[in-house]
Amino acid sequence: MEHLDQRTIKFLESCKESDAKEKKISFVRDTPWIMHREVEKVWAKMEEIFEHPRSHRMRDLNIVARSNNGKTTLLRRFAKAHLATLDEHSGQLIAPVIATVMPHDPTETLFINALLNSVQLTIKRTDTFASKLEQLYHSLERIDCKVILIDEIQHIAAGTSREQHLMVNMMKNISSILQVSFIVAGAPSALNIFSFDDQFKNRFLPAVIPTWSEGEELESLLASFEALLPLEEPSELANDDMIRYILTNTDRTIGNIYELLRDGTVYAIKNNQNKLTIPILEKCGHMSPQKIEAEKRKIV
């Protein structure tokens, strides 16, 4: 089992024959986190922004990726790496990083409510917008916030032109007055989400997480996945035929690639197979985005 990492080897050694299948299936459904090279580059930029000294013109980051390609997980991992702590002397909660999601149909009010929720403030129906804004400023200053993470930033475009400008102006004011950085993430359409504001858009460094294609990077990723799958025999996921099958039957995002391998592994375990093969992947029932779209067309 030299193809497996130590955690997977220890897990397999702990499995008893009576419940091995159930445990293996549960193990493989626990989606892994793999810090591949492209994500490492983005993570490094995020850390640079976090460590950047406060100034009146803070640096910001706009992470762009297709759905299921790791951007949301990346934000969650970054927030987890910078959890809130209690100051030993004052007992004050210090939260250097807070995280929220841009509402689907955003307005200035819904956006500030989301930010208030991220700092765990109770919103009263009687609170005016000015009161909410004052509470937000006070809270961000009190917890010594340095970075605000916002996922699904492309939703800003769903607001009216007026609302878009109001939300961006609020972000600019928070950044300038409190010297806080924004790290936002969204779909490819978010790459130019701030284009209507020349001053603000220039503060955001772009960081694109690309989809996968043939090459050493993909081979390394597949080897990392293979090391985590509880299968005793090598599947040789990085061979040419397997790579072509994987790229053809997924949307080339890291999430969809793992879903295919996970479904194949579950099928292999249930059918007493100790490695993945193309026939197993064909039979495992995985629905690629192409197959899903084909099924939808049958309904129309």
C-alpha cells in the first residue's frame, strides 16, 4: 500500500472485516482538502493581505473560479486558520477575520445585515440603516478586524445600478475608515464586478483558480487523491487513459473530479474491488455535468 498516505494506511489497518465496507464508504465521503499549487498561490496572496500593515489604501483580493473549483472551501479554510481569540488581559474577543456571503438579491440593507450577522450582532427591526452602520463600525473596530471575506461576490450584479454603487461605497468606506481589507470570491463573471468604480477596482488584485487540463499539475492532484482513497491496490489515476477519461467525464473542476473518484470508489468497495478502473468509473453512476444537461433536455 505504498501508494497511500499514512492516515489512509492507518485507517485501513483499523478496519475490521465485519464493518470494513461501511467504514471505508464513510471515510471516502469525507471530502478531503488538498492544497494544490494553484491554491497555494492564492493562499499566499491572502496571507500577504492579512499581514499587510494598516493604511488608508488597503490591499484587496478578488478570487475567481468556476463553481465547485474550491473557492468557497478556500475562504472557509482561511477563516478557520484565523479564528477569533480572547485577549488574555482584557478578555475582549479578537476576530481578525470575519466571513459572510453576498445575498442573492442584494440591497444595501441586506448586505449590512449579512455583515452584522458575521460579527454576531442581533439585528432589531427598529434599527435604522444609520444605526446599523454605526454598530458595524463599532464592532469591527472593537474586535480588531483586519480582513472581511465575502463569498459569491458576483451577486452584486443582481442589484440595481444604484444599489451596486451604494454597496461598493459602503465597502470603500469600511476599508478606508477602519483600514480593513476585503478578500472576495465569485464566479468568472466576478472578475470585473467593480469595473464601474475605477478607484475601487484598482485596489483588487485578481486571483484566478483555473480548471484542470492535462499536465504535471493534474497528475500530482490525482496522485494526491489516490493516496486518500481507501483502496488497497494502486489505481494509477495519473496514467494517460485514466486522465483522458476523467477530463472527458467531468467539468474539470476539483470538486467534480473528486466526486467522480468518490463515486467510483464507493462502487468499487461495494463490489469487492480494490482499485479504480475505467470500467468501474463507467458503472458507478456518476452524473457528469454533460450527462445532467443531456437528461434535462429529455424533459423539454
